[in-house]
Amino acid sequence: MALIQIAEPGQSTTAHQHRLAVGIDLGTTNSLVATVRSGEVDTLPDAEGSHLLPSVVHYGEDGILVGEQALQYSVSDPLNTIVSVKRFMGRGIEDINTDDAHHSYHFAKTDSSVPRIKTRSGNVSAIEVSAEILKALKKRAVATLGDELSGAVITVPAYFDDAQRQATKDAARLAGIKVLRLLNEPTAAAVAYGLDTGNEGVIAVYDLGGGTFDISILRLNKGVFEVLATGGNSSLGGDDFDYEITRWILQQVKQQHPELAEFDTPEIKRLIMQQARRAKEALADVDEAAIELELNGIQWQGSLDREQLKQLLTPLVKKTLMSCRRALRDAGVGNDDIREVVMVGGSTRTLLVREMVADFFSCELLTGIDPDKVVATGAALQADVLVGNKPEDEMLLLDVIPLSLGIETMGGLVEKIIHRNTAIPTAKAQDFTTYKDGQTAMAVHVLQGERELVTDCRSLARFELRGFPPQVAGAARIRVTFQVDADGLLIVSAREENSGVEASVDVKPSYGLSDSEVETMLRDSIEHAEEDMHLRSLREQQVEADRVLEALDSALAVDGEQLLSADEMSAIQAARQQLADVKQGDDVEAIKQAIKQLESTCEDYVARRMNSNIKSAMQGHSIEEYASGPESTAEAEES
């Protein structure tokens, strides 16, 4: 008799078979791929033994180069060598043109809101460039491990919004990689340090990479990672450090060589940026770094010391600490509650960063794992669990959404359904109803932000629920459900409960929030809280006034002349006009009083209408019929 081997879902059918899964840190400056082998985590090197893959893609005449080979062309062919592409992921062309000072590319003019960079190989998007980097990492993993991958966990900044996360998933799909999960970089770092096995406590993860900054406050309790709050800046990182140093170098050169007034060619920009980065990295080990440049045949020599570097970078580091302060406030904890600070990202090697962060938190900084490798290490550990190699591992990661999600309601108001810093995955629903009699459709406008008015929040998507039966205003029951998955991606659905009609949308905007928009949303929600509440109350009263006026006009058109005398009609019209006039102003209390006055004036009319409607309904029937109604109904049910 044959035996059938049974495996639990997600586990291998062969006891000794190890599924191949990797963790990928898709970074702004460098990227890595790591895996778990024999219980140990390794970042995988290339044929030359280098673990870091520069996040650079060169579109050459003979094909596409990625990594170190592409980096060699960054000065000689900057328009076809794409660096720091992560800054453009999920961003719109207007965002890049207005507030990104680091690129030197030419963007194609298209009808699409997705930026496309001109190269000799054609116009390419940030998603396509990132896909080339992911292809190189996948090729490295397959060559090292000797077989195809079952999947990958790819890390993203905690502050990446829905569009940026979706862009990352799209890049993986183009690269032929199955995404097991998108994992927030700070959470991955905590996993790498094995903090999931420690005692209960609150930690901060300070993640300063080449192009993004994240701060996350996590509570750890026996394997459960609960992200209490996140913050940061999706366009602040080591590139900005290099840019400030570059500007300083240019000033020094111009003082000594006024004839070199302009340095606006892409080649010179990239050359000076390289020297700036080298000087910054050298100052982690020495007190002063020499800088040598050859510009248009002129030799220039100078130096940068730690004191000058401190003056240049302090304002940028202070920006990161402002985000830290806000995240602590959102988490409801103080500096004294932080047990440890995990330092992540190559830019945390800068001594000034470590000094200022240590002074701010007044606790131990964890720097034992290479800050460039710590995120990939944590992602690999999580991938090993998700692919089924460690079914006994009960590690639970509870990330949060960075900004509130809701829909537009009457009067241009935002009704928040999922609030910021809610743990994900999550699903929440709220019931709404119709505003007008006979309504058979409803427009759903999905929004993101912290303010009370639609005009102050960001539009994510729109869709319509159509085809439910006409009913009187307020009778329909429309349930709107928001579902955010573990990757932070959103699905919104609407269902009219009485008829079962439903519609939904996968929220996939073409570009995401700029760093300034994110900062402004959070700052404005605090600064304008009192003003927003007044505006919300005003809009709510204006909507109520519109509802009362519309109901009155509808009733008067039906039976006003039959039920009202001339004097009564005149009094009602006067009260109606008073409400219509007051509604145009901004006095909430005055609108409330005008509504009450109109309702008081209409009391007798409303009573007459009710009596008239009852009389009309009973015409041709006897009282006995209504008296016996419930008994007849009960008998019918029993039979």
C-alpha cells in the first residue's frame, strides 16, 4: 500500500529540501542581496568578491551595464549613466523638476505623469532602471546558489507611500522576481540585530541612506515587532551631504579662479560630486581630507576638515532629528524610553551623524553590523521564514501606514477611515448613505493626508458605485471598506448593502508624494488643527442647511399652496431666505440658529403634511383593517 506524503501549506514536501529565498536591499547608492545558508546569513558577492552593487545603470552603445562597470561612466557619460534612481521611484515629473537638485538628466516630454529619462537606448522610467539593478542581483543570487529563487523580500523606506511601494513591486516583476513581501527597512534592521529575541522594550531605528531618511520607533515583545510610529524624508540622504560639499568646493574654486565662473556641465558636476563623496568618507577616519581637481585644464588643490564638514552638514542632520522628535511624539514615548538606537545606512558612518544622534537620544548606538549590510541581512531572515524554511519561527512584524486614508464626503470634507500609524495589514469599514432622493450612483474619492478638507489632502483614486435601486435620501446603506496589505498597498471597495451592488479599485497612482508634500501634510495638520476643526464644523452646517432647504423646496412644490395660507407661506419663505443668506457666511452658530428658526416656523406645516399623508394612505380602508394587520401577518407566517 502506497503512502502519501503530506506537507503543511507553505512547507516543502521533502523534509530536507531548502527553498531558495533572498533578501534584497534596493538602495539609492548601493544595493545588496543576502540569503540564509546553514542557519547563517550571508550577503552574496559578485565574481570579484564585492558585496555592494552600486545602484548605477549605464545605457551604452553596446548594451546595458549595471554596478561597478556602469559607475565608471558616471563622469564621462553622465546623461546615459543613471545614479540615485530610487529618488525618482513613484515621483511625478513636476516633483523632480521643482525640488531635486541632484540629477543632470534630460527628461522626455510625454503625456504620462511618470518621468522618463532620455538615454541613447530610448526613454526609460525609474521602474525600468530599478529593474535592471534587480536583474543583476537576481543573476548574482542564482549563480551563487545554483538554482532559481522561490521568492524575495525587498526592503523599502518606511516612509515610502503607496505609489513608491507599487513602483518597487513593478520593478521586481519586470526583473522576474516573485516578491514575498515588501519590508520596511528599519524593521529589517531590527530583525538583523536579533532584537526579536530580546526582552520587551522600545527602540529607535535611525536609517540614513544615500537618498532617503527613515526613523521608526518600535516596541519589541518576545518576537512581536510593533511599529509605534514612523517618520522621515524620502528625499534626504548622503546625496544631499555630497551636494552641500560640492557647493562648498565650487565656491572655493571660484574664489581662486574667477575665470572659471560656470560649472554647469553634467560632466563637471559629476566629477566634483565624486570628489566630495571621497572627502566625506575619508573624514570618518582622518581629521582632514585633500581634494584635487582638474577643470578645463586648470589644476586646483584644496582640503576639507571635520570642522568645515560640521558646518556644512549640521543643518541637514538637524532635519533628521526634527523627524525623530515628531516620531517620538506620535509614538507617545520620550527620549528616556528608548533603550537602544539601531544605526542603518552608509551615511551613518559620518562621525557628525553619530555624535548628534547619540546626543539626541542619550543611549547606546548599535553599530556592530555593517550599516550597509544590516537591512539586507534582516530581509534575508524574513524571506527564510516566509518561504517556509522555518515554520517554527513565530516572528511577527507589525508595520504601520505613514499617512491617514479616507474618502470625500459632502461639503468637500475628508472622513478618515484608517488613521496614520495604524498597524498593517488592516481592514476597516464605514457606512455612508445617499444625499438626494432617487440617487442610484455614488462617486468614491479616496484621499491621503491629515487635514479636514479635500483641497488640503492628496487625491489617490476615484471610482463609482452604480446601479443600486433608487431610494429616499438616507435610506441606502453603502459600506466603504479600506484594506491595506502587509506591503502597505491599498484596495478600496464600496457595497450597497440592501441591493448587493459593489465596486472596488486597487489604488495605484502613477506617482507618489514628494518629501516636501509629506512634511507639509504632517506639519500643517498640527499648525492648522483649530482652523481645520472650525472649517469642518462650518462645512457640516452648510451641508445640513443645503439638505433642509432642498427638502423644504421639494415639499412646498408638492403641497405648499394647498396646506399654507399666504401669511404662513410668507413667514416660511422669509425664514428660508434668512437661512440661505446666513449659509453663505462663516458663522457656524448663526447657521445652526437659522436652521432651528426655519424648522420652528415649519412645525405646523410639517404636522399638516403628516396628517395629510396619513389620511391619504388610509383612504378606502377601515380602522379594523389596520388593527388586525399584525395578527394577520403572524397567522400568515405560522401557516
